[in-house]
Amino acid sequence: MSVVQLPISIQLGFMTIFQENNTTLGGYLVTNSWGRPIEFRMSSGVQPNRMHQILYANTLQEYLHADLIGKALLDKSSSAVHLLFTDSLGTLSLRSRVNFPVVAIWDAGDNRGQEFDRVTYKHLSTPGFNQTMVMDPGFAEEEDTVLAILQRLDKAFDLTEPFQRIREAMGEARKMGVANRA
Amino acid sequence: MEQENLMTLQNSSSFPETEKSQIHGIRGSLDLVESDRDDQSVVQEGNLPEKSFSEIIEPRLVLDSPKVETIALLEESSLAIIDPPSWKNELIPKIREPRLLNDSPWVRSPVPLEMKVQVSGWKFPVPIVETLPKPILNPKDSPDEEAVISDKELPDVSIPSNKIKTRIRPRPASDTVLFKDRLLYLLQPPLDHLFGDKQIAVPFKPFPYQLEGIAFLMPRHGALLADEMGLGKTAQAILSMRLLFHSGMISSALIICPKPLVFNWVREIQLWAPDLPFEFFQGDLEERRRTWFVSNCPMKIINYEMITRDAELLSDPRIGVDLVVLDEAQRIKNRTSKTAQIVCSLKRSRSWAITGTPIENRPEDLINLFAFIDPGKVPEGTPLKQIGTLTKDHILRRTKEMVQNDMPPKLIHDIPIELSPDQKISYELAEKEGVIRLNALGDTITVQHVFQLVMRLKQICNFDPVTGASSKLEQLVADMEEVSENQRKAIVFSQWVEPLEMIDKALKPFGPLQFHGKIPQLERIKILDQFKSDPSKHVILMSYGTGSVGLNLQFCDYVFLFDRWWNPAIEDQAINRAHRIGQKNPVTVIRFVVHNSIEQRIANILEAKRKLFQEVLEQAGSPASIGLSENEIFSLFDIQARPHKIAA
């Protein structure tokens, strides 16, 4: 494992893109290495029609997650991050557009992403949990960087928990009518 | 063509006769046409009025009809025509342009191929730079062991990780209006995560109910933490402040507490927030002025007496803090008091009150507390039933029974004491003379007169004023022998200092220490430390006023109430010095009550009122007073005299 130089303060990005009522939405949270919020972004919903489904076919999800919503969220953000976590495989291809590692992460037991390169970092697991991490195989050489960053994090940090926060915040935005402005 | 024909026919008055006849012939042909259409229409010459020429030629549309036949008529013959009613109105041709020739053809528009997404976002105050974790020197040293501060006195209350099932996170309060503020709290990490191994060092992991208390305090600008004594309100407040400082939500805080508790706060801050710099106000006015105006220390501690003296300084507009924490907030229960007015006048954005007895005497105490917590929220004179509704979101109160199922029990024993012969003589004499004197006062009697008699009798119940005999003391000495033999420690509470000094002499074999108003402030910390650490010191003698609040004496297993206080809430506070978090053994509370005496009568009244205390907090009842009312004090004796207003 090569030595990786990291800054004193690490900022993490958490991006969740999910489907709700045939609409795809995205949320993005930038935190410090303790999980404290620094910036939050959320997208409006996107509803592909039949023509999009025909045109994009199997690449539709990747297009929506990475090229459309993911890119828009990152473009609008003004906070730098050192590692981006996402809970969808379709967002992994964002890596080609940014200069920091992108890792998809799920709680253990989820068998998605078996075809991808896996990095399992058991030390990070919170009691009773074990997360699975997946990287874009084209950027597998960044594994050392990812592991170095993960080592800097508290082992009690449940890395899938911020996605829940993002969803709650988006729900609150909808409840307060703020989502309409998005 | 039609128009041209029409023009021609309208000028037919100048037509030559031959042409007219032709036209008549046309008319005749028209008749034929009409007769074809309607068999009942018959042309009868000579019977019909003549029509003008223009009228005759009016039905012009059939001019070009191929069916028209021209009939030659004689000049003499007249032509009568039945005017068809349906043709009376002038027919105006309506010409519609052919739409298909001029309009662009309608075509179904294609679905936009491009999908668009809009993004909205918010930035938050920058949290402090997190510190790097300590290097692990020995692989055997797990981070768990590093994070725990070694302190034998601290209880082992770490929560097994498998018991943490749900995340405890701050939620925006109902009065958090701005969406950005609500987001900031919603996006905070779970508290059990924050108090993990590397992030925020704590001596031991807070209990889940304490995390809930922190989650309650953090997002609230006005909050009342009213947990029962001994549940760690101070720790919850300090950790909440620490998180707010860390997240950049506040940059200054002022803690106001009773004078005896200043050093308690100092100790607690050092324990729970060692990374937060603090200072406490002391010295003369000039020194305090520097602390107010010059010092940049983010957290400052001041006692009630001092802040009252600095009222003039506080009127300066430069003084303002992000958060004011009011410990033992019942001190401002009287809103007209100078202390309450000064505290309420402080410029602040957040107001937290901490007290185990939010209602010490009357439900109005709570209203007065809210004059500080959320000015205007509960107006003076608010009906009791509405107080609960208005304050619901701002109050958090838990009892030990609610949160600590495994807390050792509190065993209360009322020990009936028979007065010694000397005491009995003195007591009966004093009561008899006292009642006679009170009755002699007639209408001029006041509650103070009765109060003086009560105090006198209570003192006799403690010690005989002539011989110094005391049944209570004999009982206490006997009990202390048992405490001492079991290597336990005890606290003795009394209302007065003098009895404590007499008890001190009698308990010399048990290493007594005194902790009351006559003991200088700086010596008190040493006394507490000595009592804690010296195994030969088995008992500490405390006055209710000095020792009943804020002290952590959970290493004591016995509490003696040598005499009773007027207010059960104060007694509870005193008992909870020992019965609090960290206590591992059952706490035995022994209350000495002299049988058939003023003490017994007071105890009976207080016991009945104690039950109402909880009812008020739960808004189920509305007692007028928790302590003794004026009427109740008069009812302690069989006296006929009453002041005017009572008698009325």
C-alpha cells in the first residue's frame, strides 16, 4: 500500500439518487470527517418518458444518475470533497467527470454490484453492520487513497447513515414546499 | 358572378320594356319553382298586390338555375306574386375562406428529447476543524480503551453497543421556522455516533435518555430541562453547548448558577467539555468589567449575586451572548425580583433553564420561568389549562423511574421520635405560651407571628434549649455507628447551622465534616474532596441552603433529615445528592419526625401536597401552592385569632 498524502481536514460527499413515484430525485450532502453537515444540495425530480426509455434503453439509469442529476448536483456545489460515497451503482460513472474517488456503498447483505471490483473495509463497520464498497473498475488504482481516507474516519461512523439524513431532509423540503422551488 | 347579377338586377328600373317582360317571365319561372316546392302556392292574377320591381327581383339566387324557363307574357297582364315569408330577410352571403388552403397543417409536436433538472442548495456554518486521532502506539490498545478517561470515581455506565438500536438525532423544534435552520438540525449526525471513539471525548458514553436530552436542547432557542435531580442535567447542558460550539451555531455562552455551584460547573465542564475554554467572574467591579468587555473567552460562568451587582454593566449594548444557561432556574420564579429582571434583560438568542423543581411553590413559577425562556410565550395570568399546551414543546422532564430501570432504590424511613423529658417540658411550655400570645394579638396577628412559634418549637424538637438534650441526636448516633461499621458514608441535613455544630461534637468518632453557609467558599471544595477520598470521614453535615443543590455525592448511601424543610421539593433535592447517576447501592433516607409535635403536623400537610406536585407538571391538577400556605400555617395551632384578610 503506497503512502497517500491527505489534508488535515477531510470532507466527504454523500450522494443518493432514488426513485419515487416514477420520478428520479437526487440529494447531495457534504460533511466533514465527523459527519457534520457543510453543504446540502437537492435536485428536482426527473421523469423520463417512453421516448427516453427507448432511446437510452439500458443506459437510462446511468444517464439519469450520473450525467444528469449527479453532475448537476456536483456542478452546483461549492464545497470540495475528497471522497464521494453513493448508494447507487449508476452514479459510479461520475468518477470520469470529477477528480476524486467515487465509491458505492451498501450495507452488508446487499448483493448488488457483484460484477464490480469490491473493497471491503471491515474495520469501518459499526457494530452489527458490515458495509460493502464498490469502485469503478476503471479507477481501481484509487483503492489506496480510499483506504487511507477510510482509515482517517471514526470506526463508529456508519457510512450509510448520511443517506437517510439526506432523504429526511428532502422529505422536509417537500413538506415545507421548498421542493417546488428546486 | 352572383354579385354582378345582383347589381344588374337592382338597376332594373331603367330596363326597357322587353327586358321587363323577360324579367316578368323570370318571376313567372320563379312561381313555377315555388309551386314546385309548395303545391298550395298558387299564382292568381289580379288578386295579389303588385310588388315593386326590386321586390320582384329579390329572389335572385335562382337566376342561374338551369331549370328556369322563360315564359312570354302579355303586356296587359298583371303579375301577382306571393312573397315567401322565409325570404323576407336579405340574404347576405357568408364567404368562408378555405382553411385547408391557407392554414399551416397541424402536426403532433415531438416530445422534448432533453431532460432538465434544477438544483437548490444550502451552506451551513463551518464546523470546527476536527482533530486527528491519536496514534495507536501499542497495537493491543484499542481505541475504546484510549477514549475512556481513567477515573475510579466515575460509574461504569457504558452502554453495550448491541443495546443501541435507534439513532438519536436532534430534530428541529416547532419554533424553528427557517428551512435552512431546520435542515441544519435534520442533517446533524446521530448523537451516539458523535460520542464515538475518536470524535468527542467523553469520560463515559452518555445514557440514551441523556442523548435525548441533548437532542432536545440543541435545536431549541428556548428550553426548560426539568429532569429529576440526579439525572445529569448539567452534563446534558454542557454536551449540548459543546456540540453547538463545534458546529459553529454559537460562539458565546453565559452560565448563571448559584454561588455554591460555580465550582461544580467548573468541574463538570472540565469533565465533559475539556476542549472548551471557560472562565468565571470574580474580583472587584473593574475585574468583572474586563471579563464582560475584554475577554474573548467563549464560555463564562457567573453566579446570581454577582450578575445582580453588575446590572449597570449589563445595560451596555455591547454585552450580548448567543446562549444563556440558567442553572437552578427556580431562582427567578419571582418575576418582580431584581435577579429575575436582570437575567431576563440579558441580550441573547438562546435561553435554556435548568431546574429539577420548575414548580417550587405555585404553578405561576412556571409562567415566570418562561418570561426568561421564551418571553411572551406564556403571558402572565395564563389559565393553568393552557400552560401545558403553550409550554409542551419547550419542557423536557424525566424521572428516575422513567429512565433508569436499574437505578438502585430510594428507601425512605420516617423514624418517629419521642421527645426526651426535658424537651417535652420545654416544648409543651413553649407551645402553650405561644398560642396564648398569638391569641392575645387578636386582629393584629400575622403569619410571621405564627411562623416564629413554629420555628421555636422545631428547634426544641432538635435540642432542648436549656439542657441540650436531644432524642434525635441519640438516634442519629446509634444509626451512625451502623453506617460507620459498614464503611458507608452519610449526609445529615438540617435547617440551621447551630444544630449542625452540636451534631458535629456528638459525631466526632465518625469524622464529621461541616458544609454550610459559615464555611468559606474556597474551603468547601477541599471539604468535599476530603469527604470523598478520606475513608475515616463517614458523615458530612450540611444545611439545606448550601448542600441541597448541585452536589454529586453518589458515594453516600445514607441521608438523614435531622429536621424537615418547609418545601418537599427542597427535601427531594437534598436527598438526590446521594440518589443520582452513578449510585450503585440503595439509598436509605431517614427522616426524623417527633411524634405528636409540630413536625408531625407539618409532615402530614407536606405529604399531601407532595402528591400534587407531579399533578401540576402533568397538568392534571391545579394546586394553589406546593409549600405551606398562610392558611395552612395558621391551622398548625388551635388559635382563634386571625388577621383581617384570613378571617374574612
